[in-house]
Amino acid sequence: MEDIAKIKQAFLKGLGGAKDRAALEALRVEYLGRKGKLTLILRSLGGMVLEEKKKIGPAAQALRKEFEELLSNHEAVAKEGASAPHAAIDLTAPGRRFSRGHLHPLTQVEDEIRRIFASMNFSVVEGPEVESEYYNFDALNIPAGHPARDMWDTFWISRGAKKSTENLLLRTHTSPVQIRYMEAHEPPFQIIVPGRTFRYEATDASHEINFDQLEGLVVGKSITLANFKFVVEAFFEKFFKGRKIEFRYRPSYFPFVEPGIEVDIKIAGGKWLEIMGAGMVHPRVFEYAHYNPHEWQGFAFGIGIDRLAMIKYRVPDIRLFYSGDLRFINQF
Ligand code: FA5
């Protein structure tokens, strides 16, 4: 057993000094060759007494296995070294690219819209996503039981333990911010309100249960639909830079405007697409906001931001924006 321990020590020392394949081969012959030091011990097992054989046999076999493994590991390393003799690091290799995040396409579109309206002297205002029934409906001239409430399928919020006196909901449009802003400010003004809106609807290629709207509200002493037309057309021409756009204004109904209209656009000979609701602010809405409807008038509009993004980037399905699929997101 002493011999075995010595052999192991000597072998490991030799291995540490072996710099190339030839030295490793010499080591192999010295210990594992036909007349190798370990081979001789293995051969002599036959002449040993049983006791000795039981002790030395397994130890010598294990050592042979260990030597073989060590030698083949070192040979593999020596081989690699031979094919790349200079440096372990290739200083000329191109760097690994770090992946950086970027803004979501809907955020990019919203930023662009904010920039364009800011250049036309509009202020940007925001409002709460959890809204009261009063601001989302009543103050917009849509009282409880009015059939127009069916135009907005609503997510109502359960009041839970907190006994609020108001009914709460996820706002179905950005129009409630009209009232909130007018309550706190005096006219004249011109604002836009971008923000997330929610509807309890079945989804399809152009409908989501949450989407983004852009409200616009301009109030002054002599604001007319002609001003509205100018603002909207100037906006779209900037937004779709250089693409040819046709506009279509259709009469429509929203309880908070009179008259109400819907605007469709057609780009470069494509299909007509409904893009927004709009109209002149209803006198009753001014009354809710404590403005004198005989003194003030204005226009309001609500654009679907997702739909604008779909047209701008030719995205066929609104649900892609919310899919979290990097193959889609990384195209922007
Ligand atoms: C409204 O929500 C009105 N508040 C707009 C308005 C404002 C009218 C001010 C008059 C004055 P409407 O339900 O049509 O209107 O929605 C406006 C736009 O939001 C639509 O033209 C469409 O572009 C977008 N939109 C509506 N529902 C969805 C939906 N489920 N998914 C994606 N976009 C939608």
C-alpha cells in the first residue's frame, strides 16, 4: 500500500511538469505501459496472499482508472493549446451586443401625438382610470337608464368593505376628464387628454378590452366646427407625414355633443376607417361644469390611439400590441 501511495505522488508530480503531448505519453508509458510502475503492481497481484490481494487489488485498479482519466484530460487541454497557441482571448472579436429595451409602439405613438398637439399650443392633461359613475356618465349628459349607456359596456368596480357613496368603474372613455378640467379651470383653453380606457367587450382585430384614447377639448367665445376641422386635418397631416389623406365627416350621436359627428379617414387609396367621435360641446355639459352655455362654446373629440398606431405601422390586429410577444415588439 505504501508503494501505491508513492506511485501516486510521483505520478502527480510528473503530470504537473508535463508540458506537451509527448511528455504525457512518456508518463503514460512510465506508469501504465507494459512494464509500467503501476502495471507491475497489478501483475504481481496473482502472487499475493489473499488478505493482501483484497486490499491492494481494488486500490491499484482505482489508481489506474484515475491515471487514465487525468492523462486524457491533460491531453485534451494540450490539444486545444496547440490549435490556439497565442492568447486565450481574441482581442479582435466583435463585442457582444447588449440588448436594450425601448418604448412600446403605443407609447411612441402617444408621444408623437403629444408633440404635435403641443406644437399647436394644446396643454396635456391627465385623469384617473378608476372613475366615478358621475364623471363617466351623468355629467356627460348620460343619466342612469339612458339607452346611450349601452354604447359603453362597462367594468363596474365592487365597492368592497369601503362603503363609498359613489359607484366606481373603469373609465370607458377619456371624456370624463372634460368635466374634471372644466370644474377646475376657466376658459378659454385648449387641452388634450391621452390615457388608458376600458370596455367590457368581446375582443377582435380592432377591439380590445383596454385601449388608449385621446380626448381633445377646445373652449372659447367663438369656437366653431370649422376650427375643429382645421385642427383635426392639421394634426393628421403632421402625424401621417406626406401620406395622402382623405377625410369624411358623418353625422353621429353622442349625448355630450350637439351636433355630433364621426370622422373617417382614408390613406393613400386604402379603406375608409372610423377614427374618432367628435362634436360641439352640449350646453348641458357646460351647465354641469358651471360654465354659462350662452357665453362659451367649444368642440370636443375622442380618437382611438391604438387604431392610429395600427394605420401608421400597418398592424393588422390590435391584440398584437398587448401580446407581450418580443418578435412583434422588437420591430419598432
Ligand atoms: C367615445 O368614446 C367618445 N367619448 C368620443 C367623443 C369624445 C365623442 C368627445 C364626442 C366628443 P367611441 O365609443 O366611438 O366614442 O370611441 C372613440 C374611438 O375609440 C373609436 O373611434 C375607436 O377609434 C376607439 N375605440 C372604441 N372602442 C374601442 C375598442 N374596444 N378597442 C380599440 N379602440 C376602440
